[in-house]
Amino acid sequence: MNQILPNSTIGILGGGQLGRMMALSAKQMGYRIAVQDPAENGPCAQIADIHIPYALDSIEGAERLAEVSDVITYEFENVDLSVAKYLVGKGKLPQGTEGLEVTQNREREKKRLDQIGIPVAPYQVLEHADEALGAVNAIGFPCVIKTIEGGYDGKGQMRLGSMNELTEAQTFIEGVGSCVIESWLPFDQEISVIITRGIDGETTVFPVPANHHEHHMLRESIVPAPVSEEVLEKAETYAVRIAANLKVVGTFAIEMFVVGEDVFVNEMAPRPHNTGHYTIEACNVSQFDQHIRAICGLPLMKVDTPYAAVMRNIIGEEAEAYSMNPYRFMDCHVHLYGKDLIKPMRKMGHVTALGKTVEEARAKIDQDQVVSGQ
């Protein structure tokens, strides 16, 4: 692939906040942006040069996107594979389809990780509800049932704490079809590795954040993660091995559980990730900058992180406090995604505070909320 230089057009499949942040990085570097997204005023369409208002699984829309774009990327992992294969055939999607095919299906994902020697929680694949009893007896309690495909922010999942919930679990399986049942690990930390790999195999890894969730949704990411050097080395080694095996191009995220000094891979996303948003301010190059560099065949920057950081998601009606109160911007970097409708549990933006230490960054982000009266 030839290098795609500034003044070229980058096409983005999907127009949410990740597409918006990709576009902002690309436009700063001198690229034009085309986006395929059915929403007329979505986060990415607001800043794109060309908006193609077609459904994300529309081949006709993909044809139009390919016509106006020199290179194409995507901002979500559930890309329709027929669309992805069409764009690969046109020579416009350097990320290929392997990362999508593996990460869209939990069974394929776990089997691939097994094949390359990456630890995962004990699991079994269920095709029918009547297999649940044998599976929970083998896995033990607590455990979690997850749909094979789809699901995000805790959707498509059910946790089982005892045999009393088996009937409910069987009903869940009957409703969703094939599932994976896996052990609920007694983890000490949830971490993620954000890695970028270029077309030539050049790889960079961002500092590892610890991630805290509320109601199955990411609430905060904290850098540096409070884990040992041994854990960091394992996590980064696993990430590099996975990225090479999947022939990743671009930024790729891998969520992991830390149990003592052991590390287990939980899930993967072949795109920039919510837990990597801290990189926009805390690093010399963000996950989005590196992603654009990678898909365009440009050299990746060596990652330097001079700051500690706390990144907090702005969820639902919290966005109003940021859009109406200037004190919310004191000592913090606020990102609002331009979504036109506030909904409960919807990610409306994020805010990042920096410091020489995590404690200093946390004091800033907490003071911001106190001063603003929230």
C-alpha cells in the first residue's frame, strides 16, 4: 500500500464519537473526511467534509464511500462483513477483515486466544439451553453467560450466582441462542492495553490504564494502573502477540483481568477505545493520531506519557452540567460529543484531568464537580 498523504480523503464507516475523534485527529493532520452514517447530524457528520447518509450495512453506501475516499477505516467492531469485504476488494480497507471476524464472535475470539497461548477465563460454548446444567457444574459459581455475537456495556450478558438462577439462565439462552459461559474471575483490577500496529508491523503500546465500571459501563480510566511491573509486562506481551497474530492495522484495544500477578484477556475491540481517551491529553500522541498514521501507512510516533491522568465518562444528563456551567472546565479537559439527544446511560462525552500523580489528577476532577455545585 502506498502512503496516503495529507490532502487525501479518509472515509469512516460509522459516525459516532470514535469516528468524530478520528476525524478531528485526521483534519489536524491535513486530511479530508467522508463519513457513512444514516444519522443526519451525528457526531462525526458534524465535522466531516462529505456525509453519505446510508445505513452502515448498505453496499450502495460503501460504494459511494469508496468512490470519494483514498483509504477507509471503521469506528465500531460490528461492521457488516460483506461491506468490509467489498471495501477490501476495492483496496480501500487496510485493516482487512480478520480482526473483525474474530472479535465479532466470542467463540472464535476465545478459540483464537487459546491457540496462541493467551490466558482466558475457563469457558464452554452452549448451543442449547439444556446444556446449561452441565456447563455450570463444570465452570462453577459465580459465572457469566454472554451471547456469541453482539452485546456491549453489559448488554447480552447474565451473571449466575447460584443454581437457583439456572431456570432464568436457560430462559435467557433460549431467547438469544448460542452463548459462551465463563467463570467470573475474582479480579483485583480491570485493565486494558491500547496498541497500534502499522501496515509494516511497527507496533507501539500506550501506558496501561485501570478501568472502573458502574452498571456495566466504563466510568473511569486511571493511568498509570496500580499494578506490578510483572503484570504490565505480561499484559503488553499478550497484546503484541495478539496484534501480530490478527495482522492488526490501526489502534486495537484488549480488555484484561488482573488476578494476583496473573493476567487474563476478557474482550477485544479492533478500533480505538473508550479506555484510551486519556491519551488525547496525557500522551504526546493520541490513540486516534496513531490510528490515522497506521491506516495511512505513515510512521508511528514513539509514545511518551509525561502525565498521570483520570478520565471520566460524562453519562446521560451529566452533559447538561458541562454545557451550561463554565466551572466544569476548570483544570480539566472536557470533550462533548455533539449528540442531539440525552438518554440515560448514554455516553455524551468525557472529561480528563492531568497531574504529576494520579492523586493530583483525581483532586482536580473531583474539585471540578464540587466547585460547580454538582
